[in-house]
Amino acid sequence: MNLLQEYKKQQEWREWERFIEFIPLSANDIIVDLGCSVGDASRMFSHKVKHVVGVDINSEFIAFCDSRKTTNETFKLSDFQSLDYREIQRYFGEVNGIWASYSISYLSDPISYLTSLYSVLKEGGWIALLDVSCFISGNLAKGSEYYERVVAFEQASYRSGLYDFDFGAKMQGMLGQAGFNIVHVDSDVTDPELNFSGAASADVIEGWSARLGRMKKLRELLGEEYTEFCNEFLANLSADTHDKRGNVRFVVARK
């Protein structure tokens, strides 16, 4: 399973529509989808607003999105900091909606970036963030011999600016620091892959196996123990005793 196939499969578990009721959408909205991936969230928004601009740094994802886009969808190959909001405004109008799912956690200075988003949003505009908290450790049994090392790994990743495995828990505070007014918070979003109770389905286990196969830094940390760790991690996901621990958070705010 390559990365495109993996991300396309994940869309079956996201259920984007359930977040709509908490977002102050209007039919005239111009929305930017930051980290649009394979475009399913962008497509969902396109049915409800004037125009959606999806942004991703993965060229394969953008090519896939372009191959099936509708008339009110535009996709751009770009990192977040290089995105030209003046160009978007010139072609489509003022941006009054920002959607970012599992993407801003990759930034080394998210507060500065959220502050810049505040400055480009139209007055009264909204931002909605969906992201993980305790991404790996939250799905590992607390009694595991690997638990403390995995938590330390997640914290080290944050300090290095590579990826914040606990960004979801910080979103509300960061949005407040950036000047936004919080209008909705869900600190325990149910997700059949990332935050669930009971045994995971076979396709979710397959998805996690693919993800663990891509985690080179964690593999380097655990060395020869990595295979054993993966087996234990997947066994925990497959157990009826597996329980969600607030690993997915959702915050909506307005300017």
C-alpha cells in the first residue's frame, strides 16, 4: 500500500460531515484547506461554499485532487508559509474560512503561523482545527514497557520542531494567543482509527501497520525492539479492552 492509497483509505474513517454543524459556514465562504491530502474534506466543503482552495506539499496528492476537482475547487502545490493569500483574494475574494486537519502539527512555530492566519482572515471569519493528541502513546497500553520511551520520543519530536504528537491538546490555547475567539471545543473526538474504544477493525490494523512502517525515527530509537513494539501496539489496538484517551481534538474559533 503506497502513501496515496493509504490516505485514500483513511478518508473512510474521517466522517468529515459531522464537523459541519459546529462551523459557522455560509454559502459565500472562500475556504482554504491546509494540508488537503487527497481532497475529501475540500470536496465536502465545495458542496456548501463558494470556493475551496486546497493546499498540500505532496505533488502526488495535488495531482490526484486536480484529476477530479469540481468548478469551485482549486488545488495548489505549496508549503503553508509560501501560500500567497493575496493571490487567492485577487482571484476568488477574501478568505473567511480556514480548515486544517492533521497538518499544522508539522510546523515548528505554529503560534506564529496561526497569528499570520488571523491577519489574512476576513473580519468575522472562522478557523477549524482537527488534530491528534498523544498520537502514539495514547494508543499504547500504559502498562507497556515501551510507554515511557514512546512518550519521551513524542516530546523530543516536538522540541526538535519535526512534528508535535500532542498538538491537539494545545490548539485551543494557541488560537487564543493568536487572537481568535473560541466558539467550539471537542476534546475527545471519536475516530475509528485514531481514537476509539474496543477492538479495531482489520483494515484499521492494516492502516496502522503501514503508518508504523513509515516511522523511521521511532524505529531508530527502539532498534531491534521495534518489531516487538509494533506487535504489542497492534495487539493493544486489536483488544476488546482498548479504550480511547482523547487522542483526537477539534476546535473552532472566529476572528
